[in-house]
Amino acid sequence: MGAKKNFVLDTNVILHDYKCIENFQENDIYLPIVVLEELDKFKKGSDQINYNAREFVRELDTLTSNDLFLKGASLGPGKGTLHVVTGDKYQEKIYQSFPEKTADHRILSCTLSVAEAEKDRKVKTILVTKDVNLRMKARSLGIEVEDYITDKVINVDIFERAQDTYENIDPDLIDKMYASADGIDADLFDIKSKLDPNECFILKSVRNSVLARYNPFTNKFKKVDKGSNYGIQPRNAEQSFAFEVLNDPDVKLIGLTGKAGTGKTLLALASALKQANVYKQILLARPIVALANKDLGFLPGDEKQKVAPYMQPLFDNLNVIKGQFAPGGSDARKIDDLQKNGQLVIEALAFIRGRSLSETFCIIDEAQNLTPHEIKTIITRAGEGTKMVFTGDIQQIDSPYLDAQSNGLAYMVDKMKGQELFAHINLIKGERSQLSELASDLL
């Protein structure tokens, strides 16, 4: 166990994870009073950060006594003490660089005050914030500062590499895979120990090759077919892999990652439509995060009309699928009927809070803009017979306090890896257009 430390928390850490105070082991936590003032502004609303603000304040209320404001409140056995810092003077050192007493600058001042008070005990004081700019300001003043790293994913290489290819496989085994619809025993291959459940890969021998998946439910290597789903034909091996796990009812949770134009949402939607008779409802949702955090302003209409501009990319994908069929044909009509009957629903993610989703094919688009806690909240909505698909590009994050390592999509893939109910497919090759692929690679 290292030396005990003091951690001063910024508001954004609490809004990111309202249970954050449980994650600092035996160290003491200090909350500047300005953080409580800022949380007060976030209490109203239906977004996840509003929920987090309310939950944290309730948690604080259970700890509240005069001790919390005087000598601190214990966080439990093996944990440190929680302090709320009130009435600390605005430090001269801060005033010299940042005369304006903004909330961020008051937090910096509070961190200095705590550090000075603990100087004799030689206890290190560290500011914890997810705000990159505030971290820069802290460092410029010699204040120790860290990001909140509890739910950060260390290895993000898996979001850059394609599925593995295994060479020098016995060609007779590959022939047997082609001959058997159910696949052949995984124990016949010495590569089995390297594989995660539902992992897809390419097997090659000197004379043949096959796209394959390790099915953990049957303990077999199964040949992956390249069949079309509701008019959408896979254009490469990885899209075939995506359809393989999307079409398997035993795989209940899927992460589809990849850059723009790789077909993540389109593949998920095409698979859902193919299985429309298996599920009571197909639900497409995405978080409302305006590009560059610029809102569209006040919009007329009811809640559906207000969020329609944010949902447009989902409608675009639906129109691509409709475009595969003759206008007015039975397949195109079926999509319209599903929408009219409420069996195919496209809506903002905020509207599914508190619901229980049973027998639903649920597609969450742009999941890289969700926090780990939001992802957990959504997955726990899953009732019996529900399949959940999260799609996103961890390099295209529009939320100011998330990055490639701390977003919910990366967190989910990292934590769920190795579970039989879960599959992750990373799409590398852009198929939207030559121009889209060029822009993703070069810009």
C-alpha cells in the first residue's frame, strides 16, 4: 500500500461516475463547495448527467452530518474520509494568473488550500478532473493533477486491428468445415486456446481457406456464410463476420466498432429487419450529442419532431435498405408497416431510461459518446429475449469529457471480452465510397 493521498474532485468526475468516491481506496477525498453549487445546476433534466448529479447528492445526504463539513465523514472500512471544503480564501497565487473567480479557478484555489493545510503531514494533494484545459492550468501552477482513470481502457489496439488470419491449417479440416453446416469440433485445432468466445477469423492452408467463427455454445469452428440480409450483401470478410454474430440469437450483446463508412449501423439494421418476426420490436436509438457541441436551437413540434434532426442518420440507413427493393414492393412495404405498427422505432436514447426492453432487437448507435455508467444502465434494461447491439467509432467522440479510453463503448468491449453472450467485431475497410475511405484515412 502506497502513501496516503488527498484527492480534490472536479464536478465533471462526479457527472461522469456518481459512485466515484468509492474508488479512491484508503485516500481522503475533498469536495470544494463550488462543486456542490455546480451539481445543483445539473439536478434538473432527463439526461444521464442529470441523473448522476441527483444520485450523488442523495449519496452525500446519507453521509451528511456536521462532521462532513467540520472534520469529514468516513466512507467505510478500508476507505478514506470525505470532506467538503467551505469558505476557503481565494489564493493569491491563483489570483495572479486567473483573477476571474470562475468555478474552475475556485477549484484550483481549493486544491492549493488543501495542499497547504496538509503540508506538515507530508500528504500529497492531487486534483482529479476530466477537463483537459483545467489540467493544463493546474500544471502551469505546479499543482498535481490527474484524469479520472478508474474506468479507462488500457489496451485500445483491438479497435485498430482486423480479424486474425491463421496459416498452415490442415486442408482436410477446412474441407470438413465446408462439408458440415454445424461446424467441426474446436478441439481439433491447436489455435482454440488463443480465441475468445464468438471470435471470427480466417483459416488458411496451402490449398484452401475459410471464414470461421468459434461458437462457444457448441464448442465448434463454424464456417461463416456470405449471405445477404434484407437486400444488403456483405462486401468483405469482416462484414460477413458481423452478420454471423448479428444473426445468432444466442449472442445477446454485440459491439460493432470501426471508422465512418464501414457499415456498422447498416449491417445491424439489415440483420434486425431480417429477424423482424423473431422479435416483438426493433429499437434504434442514439444519444443526442450535437456535432461540435452546437445545439440546433429551439425547434418546433413534439419531442419526436425535436429530435428528428439528430436521428436523421438512422433514417438514412433505413432508406439505403429500402432502396434495395422496388418502390411499393412487398419488402419495402414491410418496412413501412413495421414503422406504422410501432414494431420499428427510431428515437433518442434518453427516452428509453426506466423502460424494460423484452424481446427487442436494440441497436444503440454512436455508443462512443456514452459513459461506462450509461452503457451499464442501458444493458441492464434488457429483458428476456432481447439482443443489444452497440455501434460506434472510438476516434469520433463528440462528448467533451470522454476519450478513446474512457468512453462506454470501449469500456464495454474491454469488460465483456471472453463472455459467451458477447461478440466484438471491428470493421476496418470503409465501404461507403472511395472518397469517404480517403477522408477517414488522410484527414
